[in-house]
Amino acid sequence: MDIDMTFNIRFLRTETNKGTEAIVIEKFIYVFKRVNKYKSEYWRCQNKNCKASVTTFDELGSLNNVENAHD
């Protein structure tokens, strides 16, 4: 696992209107993309034009250095 990641963000598990697994952090929704090598989970912003993403491990998340490009 990436040692530089700090998992300290709480999130709410939910699903989109289409039934896709998702999480909410603040007002932003991230949809499930894949399970990573060390069993962490990778999520991308539901807005496909936005490059923001989150990695979660256990029940905490870490933002991946890109802020949401929308409101």
C-alpha cells in the first residue's frame, strides 16, 4: 500500500440511482472503480469530467491529490 496515504476521512456508503456502489464525502459522490492490490478500494467522482478520486481502506478514505472540478 502507498505509505504516503493517510486514511482519515469518514464517508457514507450508498448507491447511485442506477444501483452502482458509491460513497459520499462532504457533498461529492464517488462511484466504485476497483479493488487495489492491497485490498484498498478505488473510487472516482461520479462526474466523468472530474478527475477527483478517493482510496478507501477499512472504513476511512484518503483523497488522491485532485480536488473536485465542479460544485
